[in-house]
Amino acid sequence: MSQRNVLVINCGSSSIKFALIGEGRSHFLLSGIAERLGSAEALLRVRDRESEDCLPIPHAGYAQALARLLPLARLAAGGELYGVGHRVVHGGEHFTQACRIDPQVVDTIRATIGLAPLHNPGALAGIEAVLQLFPSMPQVAVFDTAFHQTLPEHAYRYALPDELYREHGVRRYGFHGTSHRCVSQRAAALCDLPIDDSCWLSAHLGNGSSTCAIVDGRSRDTSMGMTPLEGLAMGTRSGDVDPNLHIHLMRTLGWSIERIDRLLNQESGLLGMSGLSNDMRTLEQARAEGHPGATLAIEVFCYRLAKSLAAMSCALPRIDGLIFTGGIGENSALIRSLTVGHLRVLGFALDESANQTRGNQGRAIQAVGSPRVLVVPTAEEEMIAVDTLTLLG
């Protein structure tokens, strides 16, 4: 049988991240990003194992960018693509697992745009562009929210009038599901535990961050809610605030709901607290140089993270381990150390020598006598590729 190659696509509001993954391969055949779509500065950056090219695609939208990308992917795949897997942020209550894309799935994703107006339109544009360019190409949608559809009702319902849920879908959905699913499986394998008899606290930390309680391979609670704004302090998102903050800002400052939305999603979090940056690497350097805003931002980030992890433990019958993943979780020894320092009541402690060691493999960093603390690289693209191959196979 010939090599099966899957193109994984992640469409954002003005970009397309992609990776060409060959079945059984340990590296991407091709990867990169189409960025600044719709502008005169639009670019397609393409990397293989030996080189990187930067192709100007001025004013290109999703269809034009994919029209340049797909032939390159086919060429790198040896002339044939087995299928395309799409990351779709929000599937509402409609999707509990990945599914093959057909007209009904497209209509359902479109109907869910109201729940994810910043994310789902891009995913839909990517799907429709591939349909237009290669109508017979098999496509699969993998939903960030699907993993969290196993939350019990007492975890996903808000304390709001029932009709808001029944008639309008106002509930907690959760995100980063593909990542949390991936690292819980990898952690179980690393510790020689069956995934269907293991209990994990998971922290996916990046510009967007969330925690998750995972029991026997299923999500039981998570920090993000109806939108990715709920939960932890993040790069530019505030995370949890007093729900009456909106009213307060409208009354006292005369702010519009659009202005408040921009504040909470784009001007808060690490960026807003530090007044400097939303990049944790920049903030750690500034903290070392005595920058008070960076110091405060890091302290708030870690305390809020620890508080969320402690709350997630309520959903677990036991704790087999704590997992750090994502760009910050995998690379920042400081964030891991400060966070675990707030979790002494749960028995966690780090071996600081192991914590400082860098690597791209899963590893344990706990002190002797502590419950497991693991650093586990996430692999969302590979998970999407596996889901795609499983459905198409």
C-alpha cells in the first residue's frame, strides 16, 4: 500500500497554519503558514526538512492561498493527498468526535458561528476553499470542543435560567480538547498506565491557556467555557473577571460592548498586566531585570493557573499526575516552578534539576515523594492526522 499523506489545516481569522503528515513518519513533510491574508503583505511561508521559502501572495484570501498551497502539498506528498484534516474550534453540542465533512456538516459548522465568531468562519472558509479547488478530496473536521462533550451536566451548565441553555445553547463547551486528549494519552503511555484507568490534571499553556481534568481518557471538567475567554489569565485574554465588569465599564466610562470585548480579548492578560508583551519569554527576561509589570503578570498567571488546577482536582477520584504542555508549559521552567509552588496542599513538588532540563520528549520532573509532574509535548497536528486517517481508512 502506498504512503498515506494527510494535509492538516488550521484556519485562523487571517492565517492558515498547515502541516503535511505522512503516516508513520516522525517529521512533517511540509509545514508553514499563510499569514496576513486579505492584505497587500500576505505571505505563504513553506518549510520542508531542508529549506524554507517565502512566497508573496498579495491580497490573497483563503481560496487563493490554498490554491497556491495544495499543489505544493501534493508535490511533497509524491503526487497524491489521501485527505485533508481541518481543526475546527467550535462544534457546539453537535459533534462528540471527528467526522467526515459533507454538506450537512458544513451547514452545522455554519450554524455554530454565533458561538465562535472569531474562529469558525475561518475554518469554514478553508473547508469551502478545498471543496471548490478539489471537490473529490476527502475532508475531515476535528473539533476542539468534541473532547469536552463528556463533561457531566453539573460541570457544563451555568447557573442561569434554563431556557438560555435549552433554547440558545448557553453552556460551557471547553477548548484545546485535541491537545488535552493527546497529552493524557501520551502521559499514560509514558507512565505505563492504561488510558482507561488513569486520572490527570492537564495544563495547556500558550497564548491561549486552559486546564482540564481527565478521567479514564475522558474530559470531566475544563477551565474554558462557552468561549475561550473563560478561565485562566492568558496572553491577551483576561480570563475570569467579575461578570458585572461589563456593566461597570458601560456606566462609569461609557464604553460600548465592542470596546469592552476588545479590552477582554485583545488588551488584557499578560499584555495588559505587564504593559509590555504577551510573550512569556519577553516577560521572563524583563522579570529578571526587575520589571514590576512583568513580575506581577507572571505571578498572577501562575497563581490563577494553580487555583484552576486545584479546582479541577474536584473532578478526579485520584490524581495520577499533573501534565504541563503547550509552548509555555513545555518550555518555561519558571512557570512550572512557581505554579507547583502553590500546589503543596496537593502534595506536588518539583525536582528543580529535572525541571530545568530541556528536551522534546515527555519526561517526569517531580521530586521524590511527590505525585507525578510531567512535561509532555503536545502534537495536535498528528492527532488531527490520525483522526483523519481513521475516518477515511
